[in-house]
Amino acid sequence: MRTPNWQKFIIKKIPAERRREVVDEMSESVTPGFDFYLLVTLSCSIATLGLITDSPAVIIGAMLIAPLMSPIIGLGLASLTGNSKMLRNSISALLRGALLAIGLSIVLTFINNHLPFFSVQELSKEIISRTRPTPIDLMIALAGGIAAAYAIIQPNISTALPGVAIATALMPPLCTIGIGFALDRIDVAGGAALLFVTNTITIAFASVLVFFLRGFASYTELRDHIVPRSLLYSLLLTVGLLGPLSFFSIKFFMEASDNRLISEVVAEEVSRIPGAELIDLDVIRNPDEMDMRITIRTSSSLEYYQVVNLQKNIVDGIHKPVSLKVSQVLAKYLDPMIPPTFTPTTMIEPSATSGPLPTGTYTRTPTSTSTATSSPTPTSTITPTRPPTKTSTNTPTLSSGKVKRFLLPEMKMYQVPNGPVIGIIHSGDEVTLLDHTQTQNGLVWIEIKDKDGRIGWIPEVYVSVVHQTPVMTVTLTLTPGK
């Protein structure tokens, strides 16, 4: 049958020998085996730990492995060429790999959540960014899928595959699903699942499109249909994803607008309080009202009427009912242009009188005769003292330490253990260890003073003690003689 002219113009077929090589290579790569499961395990472990620790570099490393890219592209090629064996293997590898990744991420999240080093309850930015897919993610997956399929057909541009793997990011959404299930956050798991489905369907459609344009469609498909059914079905699925993606995009846009308005109003109202500074803002949206918890650093205690006025002004600014709770952090403000005045403490020790002190004794001697003797005999007694004695005493000093790195690049300092955050300290910062410790949920907290003079609490496991040489102080003491 003669090929229509429009197909000759659009479809640039590659040689039949090369097409057979591509089909054979894809048939082998989509067959799940030990290597496939090993790569899924390694990629999932790296991605899950990167998401928990909020490390983009670690997540990029997991993307580069990309074990699920081949089954998705194989799914598109098999649906276009009618290769039923490749289609079954692709679907099997994709489902098994996805379930293995979700299960492993659940286990890793449970383990890390029960370790005393850090809490996973507070979602990182990398996790949150994968729970809110938008049409932009669909366009990224479309471009990445086209590039991946084209790189497989043309081996001379295979160097583009690592960049494609990073752009499409199949493993991090799967790991985010597992993290959401482990933390009982269905909203997190649902948003990540939508992102993974979007990437999968869009990449499959892009691969079908590229393989069709390069002449991989079967003769039967081209004879019976102007456009192959597999291409049409994948296109309809991809377009269908625009509905929920657009819905969530509008929802996220409205939430972002509300958050920006709330942040601006709260910051402005807090700044009107003399000596007050906004540290943290946490908003929980309820059907009836909005629960708002703010942490303020002040130089003096707030009055009750100030908190009442703050709540009233915030309600007037955002036009919504607000339930406000204020956590106050008292801080002392120092001016770098005015150095602190050193006030020494003088210790007075009892000592003997220095130097000889003569003592006069007057004695009157009576006689039995009538002739009185009027010559008194004075007697002076000198009490000597011994030379000064040197007494050495050790002056105790506060212990100092350094913050050591342990999985996290920075550490929050709390006003009380698990209380309001009052500052951030980094690995290697020198701190002063105060003589107070507390234990909560098996984790030992220690009170410290940072280099800025702020006093707060951090887990003791993050601090290494720096031992200092005690200072010798010599005190002169005068001891009286016997």
C-alpha cells in the first residue's frame, strides 16, 4: 500500500536495522531482574534520605540512577509496535518498581522517625515541592520524555539521558508517597501520587509520539488508522491530566496569595509593637476560623492589651476570624558600637593585721608605807606576725563546646526543649555550655549560650565539649602569729 504524502513529510523513518536494534535493546532493558531491583532499592534509599534531610544534591544523585525510565519508554514503544511481551514486561517492571520504592520509603521513614537525631514530622521543602503538581510539571515531563526517547533512538546523543533523568524525577515522587503514608499524611501521599502519574503518562505519550515520527508504527496501524490508537489514547490521557492539575494549581495559587497576605499583615502589626520582632508564624486553617501561632522576640514582657490589639488588627487586615496564640521570647539587645562594661566581683577574705602594733600596759605599784611612789612603769608588748603566705586557688569557668555536624547542616535553638525557636546555629559554631540539662522522650537537652549571647536549648548529642586549661589565681593571705 502506498504511503500518503503527509506521512512521508512528517515521519522521518530511521533504517529498519536500527529500529530492530532499538526494539531488542528496549525488550531487554524492561525485563525486571536483579539489576533492576537493586537500582530501585539504591535510588529509593538515596531519594528518601535526601527528602528527609532536605538535601537537593542527594536527591539529584537519586534521579541520575532513574531505573523506572526504561519501563515507561518501553511501555510507549510496545503500545505503538504491538509487542505484547514487551508491554507485559514494561507494566510488570513499572508496578513492581513503584511498589518496592513506596514500601522501602515507608520503612526508612519509620526508622528515621524513631531515631533521636531529628524529627521527620516537620516536612522539608523538598517534600512539600513534590506534593503540589501543576501544568508546568506536565510540560517538563513532556519535554523530558521526548528527549529521552530521541536519545534512545540516536545513540550519539545518549549523553543527554542524565539531564533527562534529573528533569523528569520519577523516584522522588514515589518516595514522597511512602513518606506521606509513614507519617499518616494522606494529603502528602495524594499530591505526590498525582505528580508520579502525571510524569508517567506524559513520558509514555512523548515516547509514543517520538517513535511514531521515527517510523516505529506497525504497518497495520498505519493502514487502518491515520493516527495510531496508542498515540491517540496516550494523548487523551495526557490532556485529561490537565483537569486535576489546573484545579490544584488554582488552589495552590489562592493559598499562596492568602499566605502572602497573612505574612505581610502579621509582620506589619508586630512591627508596631515597640521592641518586638516576628520570629515564626504558623497557620492552621479550620472550617470556622484560622488558628495562628506566632513567636515574637521582645526586650520586655508584652501586656495583655497588646495581644488583644494585635489579634484585632490581624483580623481587620485579613478579614477572617483568627484564634491567636503568642509565644514570647525575651532577649537582650546589644549595640556593637557600645561594648559591654566589665564589672569585676571583689571577694573579701578575713586576714590578720599587717605590721607590728605596740600595746601599752600601765601598772600602779602600791606600798605599805605612807610614802607613795608615783613612778608608773609602762610596759610595751609587740606582737610579731609571720610573712604573707601564698594560697593558690582554681577559678572555675563555664565549659565551652562546638556544634558538631550530624546529618543536618544547621540546628534550631529553642527557648525551652521542643519550644519556640529563637535562633539558628551551624556546624562548627562555638557555644558556652551552661550547667542545666533536661531529658524529654529519651533525648537529653543541654542549655547553651551562642556567640550572639542568646541562651537556649539544643540536643546534647550535637555538642562536643572543648576542654580548657583551668586558670590559676594567686591570693595573698596574712596569717597571724601565735
